[in-house]
Amino acid sequence: IASAMCTGLCTLPPSERPSRIVLSPRNEEKSEMLARKFPDIVSVASSNQEVVDACDVVFLSVVPQIARRVVETLNFRDVQTVISVIASLSIEEVAHLVKPVPIHNITCAIPLPAVSVQKGATIILPNPVAERIFSLLGTAVVARNPKELEVLLCVSCMMGAYYKTCGTMSEWLVSEGVSPETASSFVCGFHETVLSEAKDRVESVKSPAAFAELVAEQTPGGLNEANVRDMANNANTFDVYKNALATTLQRLRGEVELTKVDVAE
């Protein structure tokens, strides 16, 4: 996600781009690639501490499994703004790790990869610096408090499942003789179409009732209505989504352990 944020910032109109972005050497290949791609803006530091020393706004972007070990070794300044994109760290934990930065200069954000093309919807806790940055990178969705951010984050964690659904539809089309290019293109176009209608409805209804209205508008006895009925009654598909969201929330709260993976520090 750090690469996506960097790319999005570097491709803003010249008047809105940051004058300088300093990257950690932790992922050398990606950092060097970004420095080559945006040589007038991006440079790679020799250490994480050098990044902190060079920046007024510091993004914390490491995987949760090693976050505490990495961040607690760094020395921050009380005038800095710290934006954590580490999903499982609460703002209180971040504040403890980045002392002496005051709490009003610290925020949490949940960006998605589409920030690379300035189309990301990013959940943030209230902070004027973060709100400006992520408004430039798409839409800043300001959560009222850490609990609301935590719950909203669960939907962000459904991105992989959404892509898997798109892939399943595309693969089925191909199995029925549709060309791979047409299958993948149509699935994307289909989702853009239905999401645009949903977005228009949400702007007027401003609650989940907007989606219930759209479901109710499917032709009775028609194929769309039949799919809603079949997926609800036979496979409990929609309950599976609810269960996945609930499990994600448990993982965020430490009630269910994340899968252990090997990660580089």
C-alpha cells in the first residue's frame, strides 16, 4: 500500500504534489523502482530512522506482525504528524510507540490500492493533514472514533474476497466459451454499472435502505430476483459475508489469531 500511496502522490498535478518523499529501504526492490520512476520527488533512505529524521509527515506502513518491533526502535519529534496505516494498531498503541508526538498529531488511515490513481476511498480518524492527503488521493472517509474506524475497516478487508468473486464470474464465462478478454472486461463493466446506480441511490437515501430498495426493485419472478432468493435460501451466501466480517473484527481485536506468515523486517 505504501507504493500505491507514493505513486498517487507523485502523479498528482504539479501544484498538489509533495516536494519530497523519502522511502524506507525495507523493501529495496519497490523503493528503488519508485525512485527511478519519480526521481525528482522520491529518494530512498539508508534506514528507517533516516526516514523519520527527514520527514515532517511520517507514514507507518509495515505488516502488523512486525510493526511494534520496527516502530519502537525509532526516535520521533513532537512537531511531526504520524499517519499509521497499520490496520491492527490502535491509535493509543501508535501514540505509545511514537512518543513524544502528541496525540492530536497522530491518526490512523486505511487506504486501498486505488489511491495510486487517486480513486481510493480511505477511512481515517479526524486529522486535517491526513484528510487533505487522502482527499487528494480519492475520498477521505472520516470515522467518528476509533471504534467506527475498526468496524469500517472490516469491509476494506473484503477486497480480496471481492476480487475472488469477480474472478469466479470471469472463469465461468470462459468455461462457457466467452473469450478471456471479453469475460474479464465485461465483469468489470458490469460491476461499474451496478455500483454507479447504487452510489446514486445512496446519495439520496443515505442508509443501507438504499440497497434494500435496489434489491426490491428486481423483477418479481425474474432471473435477478431468483438469484437473490437462491443465494439467500440455498447457500446462505449473504450469511457467509456477515460471518467473514464478524471474524475480521475478531481478528482486529485479537480474539482470533491472524495466520502466521514469514515477513522481512
